[in-house]
Amino acid sequence: MRLPAAFTTLIWPLVMLAMPAAAIAAECSAHSGAQSVPLLELYTSEGCSSCPPADKWLTSIAGSSDKVVPLAFHVDYWDYIGWKDRFAKPMFTARQHEVATHNRAGFVYTPKLVFNGNDYRGGTSNSHFAEQLANINRQPARANLGLSLTDNNEVRISAQTLLAKDRDYADVFVAVYENKLKSTVNAGENSGNQLNHDYVVREWYGPFAMSSKSEAAWERTLPLKSEWKGRDAGVATFVQNRKNGEVLQALRLPFCS
């Protein structure tokens, strides 16, 4: 029997109220697929005059969340020239130095792009980047990742390596990122300009070492600050080989409204 449209309109809100909260909350989750999704890191600073074009490019290529996970790390070594970047943290500078060590680089600079743990020298050519991205997306995933947001303002992370050789050196990292950030700069190299930023890392967790003796998924639950509710932000996670810096898989999840 087909129900009248008016009856359907009336009954649907009651059905939604009767659904368990867990069933609704379950929609706010993400799981990695069978193919590789790379991590794209941009090391940048509001005190660097050549960084704004790189920031803009990161926004333009971000695309679908199932293709690439972009993160912007604001470093603090430009703060001395007169403008203190409010998004910069010493831990992000330390992260860049670690990446440089993996890539056998003798120094760090901005803007600097790192693609899946490797120095990216393709510049901001969209065609070249699209080709490199497609090559990685065609490769089979080497880890399974999961993200879910709970009703208790927490994020639950799960990670599992798929190859035995990856277990010995696998670390999990988690980042809370924010979009549509603006700064009016009144000192330093970008004085007089308004800068726009997306995928800015605001909180950073890890490394969490995965067990090399177990095939079971690694799991962790982290609390989220209440300030992130209603903001254009999200959470990202990735698995990285601590020995060579190679990223095995990445995943991100925008915060649910």
C-alpha cells in the first residue's frame, strides 16, 4: 500500500526521533578505501613573502577528500623579522626538520611542499601535480584508516597496516585542521596584505607507535575542544614509516555540523 505524501511528511520526523543516536552519529565517520590516498604537506609562514601563492595553490588543488589529504604547517622561524604568525608552533618547525632529515636535506625553507613524505619539486603546476596524484591513487593501499566523531566531543581513530614489512616502523599521526582563516598583516614581508589560509594544522598529536607484533587494528580516542563545533574544520590522520618517512595512507574527515 502506498502512503499519501502528506502522511509521509508527517511521519518522517517521528521516525528520525525514534532512531538511536548512534545510528545518526555513525554518519559522521570516514574510512579509507582500497587505493592509496597521499598526504600533501605545505610548510609556510605569514612572514614569508613567497608563501601566499603557495597557500592559495593548496586551497585550489585540495579537491575531493578521497583523493588527497592537504595539511598546512605554519613554522615559526620567520617570526623574528617583525610579524609573529599566530598559527605557527615550534612543533611544526620540528616536524619540517624531521622531514628534511628523511629527505637528506641540509636546510629548511618556505614555502616547502612534501608529497607522501618526499620532497615535491613539481612547483605549482596543476597538470604535473594531477599526474603525480593519479599515479599514487592507482596504487593499492598499505594501511586501513578510520575516523569517527562521537557524541562526547571525541574523535576515534583506527589504523591497521596491511603488509607485515610495514608494522615494525609504523607511526600514527592525527591533526585538527581549520579552513577559511584570514589574517591582516601589518609588519614583516607581507605588511599591508590580507592572507587567506585553508587546511591549517591547529592541533597535532603523535607519533603513536603501532604494535609490530599484532595484526589487529590500532585504536585511540582523543578529546576535541568545544571551540571546534560549528567551525570550518576537520580531523586528519595518516600512517608513516618512522625509518624512511614514507606515508602509507592518509584520511581526513570534516567536522559534522
